[in-house]
Amino acid sequence: MAETQKEQLKTLEKDIKLAFKENRYEEVSALAEKIKAINPENRLVVKLLGKIEKTKADLEKKNKAQKAKEYEIMLNKLYKEKNYENLGKLIQEFKEFSPENKTADKWQAKLEKATKPQEKKEPFYAKWFKKTPARTGTGGEKPAVSKPAAIAEVKEPAVSKPAIAQAEPAKAPIGAPTEPPLEPQPDKGNVFTRMFKKGAEEKETKKSIIDTIVAKTSDEKVKETKRLKAEKIKEKAKEKEDGIGFLKFARTFAQFTLAFIILSAGFFYVQNIDTENRVLALFGVEENYASRLHAASIELEEKEAEKLDLTKEINQYKKGYHNRYEDAINSIIDQRLNWTNVIEKINEIADYVYERNAISQYIKYSSYSFDAEKGQVTVSGTLSDPLGKNLTKLAELEEAFKYYPSDKNVTDDMTESYFYDIKELQSLSKSYDTKTGKYTSNFSISFALEESAEE
């Protein structure tokens, strides 16, 4: 390669790196064509064009993801507003925009479910609260519950009342067969006539004192017997009524307890488990606790994804910018040496040894010095390796300073190296950093920016 072409190639490489750094990609493409005309297999051009393609692909992917999020926001808004007509149109548009995205299918399912007429189903626990229809008699009325004979009121017989009014015959129920009224029975006499079964029309005679005492004693015994019998019947009836009442209370309490358990379980389900709000939506309630929690979880995942994207962008902006170089650069400017170009080249060499070194910071340069008389630049720094292969990586770093950007294994590669007269690189120490989990070694390397006159 002629000397003129080498100088032209150097100038073009310098221009193309500056254009790439300032994101002037069209100019990079144009300069790449000029460099290929001189050196078709130039590694710098291949590397820069690859980075441009990757950047464009990442940008396109990011724009598509942002557009998909905008679609989802609009779909959610139309769904909440129940604007199902426009919702269906937007879902179709979303499918055409991103056929591989399955979110549109989920929204389509939600739309079909929302627009499908739903039948109100009777809850499974309703049968416990249905009222049992009352049994009816022949006339459709509730049959009269006859009191047991034991509870019937015991009436004392009337003793020698002067006159007894004839009882009015009870009215027969409607539809019942009619019977002729009973004729009034004649009075059968007093106690003695009933006791000795005498006729009702026995003539009144004078009663002796003995007869009066016997009759009175007999009446009192009958009354006492009937009273005791009635009290005993009432006590039994009361005990029976108390037992029936307790059973009714126990049954009512059991039904109430079961209903409370069922209602509690149902309330817990519709509030905490039903994430799609299928039950409360029937009553016009738009969301429950479970649906809000589910929506918050989805929103949190989206925020986490946005956080990752922002972190990645921040790291990309940080790439190539080093605050610790500021003091060194200011001193370099005073010495009228193009330190910016030197630092850019040594960072590029570090990226060659460790891919994406600007992010991971495996190789860090800490100090710079320049011997104007000898034309030697000395750079000191640290090399950190998580696997402890520090010596291997230091050897690769020394080789990179000698040959990069040319490939030493390709004899036809005429690309000139960045630096010359490389002094032997020394590793001063090796230690393990518990914070970073890496093995760290210090190093110092010296090189010249131009070829020596002796060579």
C-alpha cells in the first residue's frame, strides 16, 4: 500500500470514528465506502457498520414496543368506557400492526365475553331459603290444627243452674255435607239422679243433711280430680311445647349458621379470588379487590419493564464518558498533546480484550503521563477478572496494544497499529475483591505514538 493511501486511510478512519461518535450514520456509511475502496477488509469499518445495524434494530424494536403499549392503553380505556364498537376495530388494527403479539387475542376474548348476553343463574344456596308451600285442605285453606285432647280445656259441670241457654249450632264449612240439627236434650236432673240413673223428671223432695254432705263431698272430689288431671295435662303439653320450641330454635340457628358460612365464602370469593369480576359485574360493580390487585400486578410488571429499558438507555448514554479522565485531559491539553485521541484508542483496545468493557469496567485506566523527550506515553490501571484469569488477559492486552486494529494472524492485513515501541507490561499484584467478586491486578504499560526513526 502506497504512503499516500496509508495517510488517506488514517484520515478516513479518524473521520469515520468521529462521525460514528456523533451519530451521523449517513456520513459513516459514505466514509465506509471510501475506506472499502482502499482496504475492502478493514476491521474498523466492519465493526462500526455492525454497531449501526444493531442500533437501528434496537431502535425499531423499542418503537414497536412503545406503539404496542399505546394500543393497550387505548384498548383498556375503551373497555372501561364500554365502547365495544370502537374496541373491536382497534383490536383488529392491533392484530394487523403486530400479528405475533398475543395481547390482541386476549382483548378479543374479553370483548366477546363482555358483549355476550349473560343469563342470571340462581345461586346454589337459594334452595336453603325457599319457603315450603303450606299444605291446603279440600277448600284451598290451611287445615285447622286440632289441639290434642290433653290440652283441651276442661270445663266444670254446672251444678243446678236455673236456666241454660241453648248453644248456637256451629256453622259447617263451605262444601261440607249438611246434617240436620240435633234436638235439645232435656235436663237429666241433679247429681243424685245422675249417680243413681234416675229419670230426669223426678219430683223434687226435701234433701236431708246427709244427702247434702254426700253430694257436696262427691262434687268436690270430682272437681279436684279433674283439676289435677288438667294441671298434669297442661304440664305435659308445656314440656312438649318447650321441646318443640328448642328444636325449632336449633334448626333455625343451624340454617342461619350455614347461610352465614355460605355468604362469607361467597363474599371472600367475589372480592379476593374472582380476578375477572364475573360475579359483581352482574350487579353493575365494575371492579373488586381481586381485579384491582391483578391490575396493579400487571401495571407493576410494566413499570419494571420500563425501568429496565430506562436503565439500559442510561448505561448506553454513560458509555464512553468518564469523569475520572477530566483532570488528566485538562493537563494533556496544556501539554498540547491530542490526549482525546489517545484515550479513545486505549478504550477501544480495552473493548477488544473485554467486550463491552465500558459497561462492565473490567479494565480501568487510572493515570496517564507523557515523556516529551522520549515521546513515550505511560498508562497505569487495573484489570479485574471474575474467573481469576488475570495473567492471560494481561497478555492479551499487551498483544492488543502491539497489533490492534490489525490482525497479527493475517499477513495480508496492512492496517497500521495505533501504538509503537510497546514496553513490557508488568502485573504488580493480584488480589480478590469481595465486593465485586473479581480478582484485581495492577498494570502499567508504555508506548510511542509514532514509529521510531531507527526502525
